[in-house]
Amino acid sequence: MKIGLVQYNPAWEDKESNKEKIDSLSDDLIRLDLIVLPEMTLTGFTMRSSKFAEDLEGPSFHYFSSLAKDNSAHVIAGIIEKAHEGSFNTLLHISPQGRLEATYRKIHPFSYSGEDRHYCRGEANVITTIDTWKVGLSICYDLRFPELYREYGKDRAHLIVNIANWPDARIDHWRTLLKARAIENQCYVAGVNRVGEAPSLSYNGFSGLYDPMGKEIASIRNKEITIVANIDKDYVDKVRRKFPFLDDLYLI
């Protein structure tokens, strides 16, 4: 699978400008199987959920659906979802045909920043499929809670994706945890972060890709860029056969 991790600097709370920014990257998105964009892709990590929330298949979905169809690629992106229960920090998986394939609602709102006061908590882990790949889904702060990822390891996910707005003050935690999740679950882990400035936070990216042995395939700091890499499902299977640690996984 050829994967593209889109690390960019979103304009704060400006969906239309950010659509234009992503469109300007179109030359970087050709001939990819999977395009992954950061958390709350078109707004940044805003707490004004009531202002920016929209229906699951609202305008943002239609934009990402067109992006998927135009590039004949799967797209993973983040929106602020308006639901009966309230607002959710939600990840969308959209097929190359523009169809909504899966949604994941962030299970762990970031209480340190007050996210839990503005967003409801998701209740279910989600594995989606891309061709023959099993892909586990997660968002930002989820990364600190290995229990979610062990469920993905138990279900033999080949790739785990985390979309984030992870600030530079704790970026070493981000990089360490991405690597740890790859090692403990013997799969690829892709983390897509933003760069640039928000009203009260700075971001330096370090979007990265790690292989099933925890080797860093790519990680880039402080640059708007699409990180492109090829990943191999057969290698996941090979590592798991050689080191069958997941066979000993016992979840209480």
C-alpha cells in the first residue's frame, strides 16, 4: 500500500481556506492508495464545537469524498460531528468511490484542555478495511491509552492510524508512543500531526510512520509536506510468524 501522510498548517477555524490549502497539495496526492489528514482537519483543535459541528455527511464529508474520488484513493480525515447526543471529535474513512466506509468517535477527550466539556466521548473501537488490510482507527490523546490499541493487536490489525493535533511541548511523548504502539502490536503505525501556530499552542509536526518492529520509516519536523511511503502487509505477517508474541496476549 502506498500511503500519504498530509502534514500541514491549517488556518484557524477557517474551513474554506483549509480546503484551498489541501487542494494546493493535489500534485502530492496522486497515485496514492491512502491519504491521511490531521485531526479536525478543516478547523484546527477548536473547542467551539457548537459553531463548527456538522452532520456526518455534511459539507466536510462531501469535500473529503470529492478528494477521494479525484485521487482514486482512500481518505482518512477528521471532522466535528453533530449528533443527537452532542458533538463528537470524529474520524472518517472514505473510499475511492467517495463512500463513507467507517467512522470513529474519539474515545478519550483531552480533559487537560477541556475537550471533555465540549465533545462527547466515543464508545467503540473501530477497525476498517482497505483492500485486504485491517486498519485500526484512533485520534490524538487516545495514543496515551494502550488498552485501545491492544484490542487492535488482538484483532490483528495490520495498520493503526492516529490523526492528531499534538503540541510541540509534549512531542517526545508522541514519537515514543507511536513507536511503542507499533512494537507492542507488531503492525505499522501512522501518526499524522499538524504544524504551525494556533491561538494558544504551537505544533511542530513529527508526523511519522513506524514498521512492525518499531523502526521509524519516516518522521518530519516543522514542514508542510506529504510524507509518502510504501508499506507491506506481508511484512506484518512475517514479523508475527517469526515473533508470535500476540499469541500470548491475554486481556483481563
